[in-house]
Amino acid sequence: MPTKEELMRQFSLAEEKEKTPPEAEQQPQQQQEKAEDKKAPEQPLVPSSHEHGKRRKKRKKKFGKVLFGILEDKTLNKMLNVFLICLIVNAVEYFVLINYFGVPTKGVVGKILGLLVIMGYMYTARLKPRNVGFSTNPRAIIGAIRNAMVFNLAVIPAYIIEYFYLALNGRQPMIRIFAYQAALSQVGPLYFIANILLLLIINTVSVIMLEVLFRGILIKMGKGKFGFWQTAVIVSAFYSIWYLIIPLSKVSAGYSFGQLLTLCTFYLLFEFFVSLKWCMCTRASGSVWLALFDHLFFNVLVELIHVLDNTPGLSNYIDVNRNYRLIIIQVISFAFCFSYYKMKMRKKERMLQAVGIRSIYTFDSLVEMSEEEVSRHAERIKTSDGEIDAEYLKLLEKNKLDREHHR
């Protein structure tokens, strides 16, 4: 048993330790660390080329893993299967029916067969039109038509720019309406009207098939796995490859290698660009209708209205600047679409925050919310004024009407 003196000595030691500040205890340790630092060689502030090489290798490995992960993904394989089946059907039309047999199908046969393939896939996958973005709400359709008309106002400045460009260069520009390369003065009114109706029918079938496949099924398949922007890039790459068939089918038409290379480059870049725009249209509007109508209006307008060079000495009227005109139209239209997209995304973000959902990627359209989700968040959709958001109420009413209609 410890004596009284020993206990008093232990207590005094404990009191001295408590009075000692923590900095005093850390000083020996800090001095030791400083001594070790002095012994260690100084590291250069700028990394060496060897370290840069290591970092580049790590980035390449990481990129390779991500790319390999995407390529081996089952979702992407399904998207590729659907795309390749429709691509083969389209290639058979251009290379066999049009080039070999000389049948002027205007691309509609491949589109009809593609629609049959798509309908078969949707039937086996138990997909309904509304599952791939075709809303049955009349307001959504009317709004899509209105916005598509606004986007296609871009044709006005494009045609004006081209007209004055030719005029300032000493040419004699002339605007003409053609129906499949036939002017009214050449074929007469009856045949001209019949050609315009045929143009409308063929373009409608073509646009429906393309939008159902690319902005409907493929976006739906990839969006949940890769996110919107990765899916939009994949879909746009597929879409630009799809259009490579048109320049490649002209190999037997006497085109030179340089002409074919220029055409292939144009189709790859231009179609990728417009596909991104239509993917944004689909996401911002919550349905495929806006992309479909914008695509249809654009096709019909550029097929009907041409700016010809009527300068004396030219044997034929030629539309030499058509590709430049298409680029100008789509650049201006993209600016309209991008502002619309940003506006809709901000509005959706405010609504998602109002219902207590933090991520904007949770729902691309609030109309898709189930009744349980609506009831669960109903108490939290108050605005700062303490009143229910009027636009959100419209969406809830629209959701209710849609469900009653489907029942």
C-alpha cells in the first residue's frame, strides 16, 4: 500500500502536467519533424517530366476503363442492335433499290421498313408510344408546333443572307419553289401540287421513323444508364453515321474521292450538330413532339424553297450554296433552341426544388411523377408566398387528365 508521501508526489506530478500547455508538449515533436525535413531532399515545386508522364498514363488508363465500360455495357449493346437493324434496312434501299435497280424511292421504303422493325421492337419490349416520348396531351402537341415554328424562323435570315451575298458578287439570284426539283412553270399546277403532297407524305414518314428511333427509343434506353448528355452524344454519333449512307451511295455516280470526302465530312458534322439540338428539344419539352415538328418543318422548307443563280451564260439553274444555307439555318435555330432549353431547365430546377428533390436528373419531366410521389411531396410544394405554384398545379392537372384518359 502506497504511503502518504508517495501519494502526494503523484498528485503534484499530475497537477504539473495539467498546467503544462499543449504547445509545450508538441514542441519536441515539432523540432523532431523539422530535423527530419532538413535531412530529406527538397522536392521541386514544378513536377518533373517523369511525373507528368505518369499522370498522363493514369489519365489514359482511366479514360480507357470508362470507354471500355461504356462499350461493354448491355444498354449500349441493345441500342446498337436496334440501330444496326434499321441501318441495314436503310442501306439496302439506297444501294440496291435506288442505285442498282434505279427505283426513285426517295428514301421512303427504308423508313417504312424501319418503322415496322421499330413497331416489332416496341411490341416485344411492351413499350407504348407515351413510353418513348409521345404525349397524348393536346396542349403538349400544340406547344410543340408553336415552338417548332419559332425555331424555323431561322430560314428567313438564312435566305436573306444568301440572296444578298449572290447579289453583291455580281450574280442574279432568284428564289424559286420546287417540288422534287420540278418548278411550277415546268410541270403545270396539277402535277406540282401532287409533287408537294408526295413530298409532305414522304418527309412525314421519314421524320416519324427517325425521331421514334433516335429521340424516342435510343434516348429512353440510354438516359437511365449514362445520363442525358452522354446519351445525347451517343445518339448523335449514331445519327451522323446513319446519314453517311447518302454520300457513300454516290460512289457509282461518278463523284471523285475529294467530293465524297467533303460530303462525308459535311454529313458527319452537320447531322451530329442537329441531332444534339433535337435531343435538347426532347429533354426540354418532355416529349418527342417538338423535335419531330422542328425536323419536319426544316425538311419541308429546305426542300421547297431554293435560291438559284440565274446569271446569263449558265445552262441550268443551280443551287450552289445549299449546304451553307443549311448550316446558317441550323446555327440560328440552335441559338433559339438553346435559350429555350436553358429556360425550361431553370424552370424545372425550381419546381424540383419546390417539391424537395435536389437533383434535376431525377425527373426529366414532372408530368412523369406518379400519384404516390405527388402525394408524398404535396405538402412541400409551397412557394415563398405560401401559395401553391400555379405552373405546378397545371402539371398536376395535366397528369391527372392523362391518367384518366389512359384508363
